[in-house]
Amino acid sequence: MIAQPDEFAQYCCELLYAAGPCTARRMFGGYGISTDGLTLALVADLGQGETLWLKAGPDTRALFEAAGCERFTYQAKGKERHLGFYSAPGEAMESAREMAPWAHLALQAAIAARQPKKARSRKKK
């Protein structure tokens, strides 16, 4: 029997539908939300209740920060660590229509993260 995602994770999948049909899978005490094998969001409780965390990349981080979104930050071995995810804007949590632009940004970041890193050319001296 396959465990069903909790209600909040399922709701987040519905909100993110603009990026494609999403599935939520258990991951590290929360959920990873993906579409077509691309993880575009996480659902995790970092001490303030379950939160939807959207994937961000170098090109989209500033948009999340300008909207007042918090960066996914946790403590490990006494050090602060960050993941490339930001909390979803509060108003976007109200409807799939409001979430659509953020879902597209998260999908864009997931696609970019999947691309192979360009090999750095090495010049011999």
C-alpha cells in the first residue's frame, strides 16, 4: 500500500499545477514535490509549521527575496546551512492562479539545475 501525501502536501500539488501535474513523495520528514522527475518544491516544517518551499536559482533568487520570502535554512553540525529553496509568498498560497507565476519560476530553476554544468576550458601554459 502506497502512503498518501498529507493534506497540506496534496494542496501544494494542486497550487503548483501550472508547472505540470505534481506528485508529493515523503522525503526527510517532509515531502518533495515534483513534475516530470523535476523537484520544484519541498514541504517541510523548520519550526514554524508546514511550509511550501519553492526551488530558486541564481536568476530567480532576487525575485523571491523582493517578495519577502524566507530562504530554506537549517542547522547541521553547529553550522547554518541553506538550500536553494524559498518559502512561497503568502498571497500565492491562496489560489493556483496566484501561485502560477511562482510555480513557473520554480520549474525554471529545476530545469536549470538539471542541465549539465559547462565544462570549464583549461588552457595549458
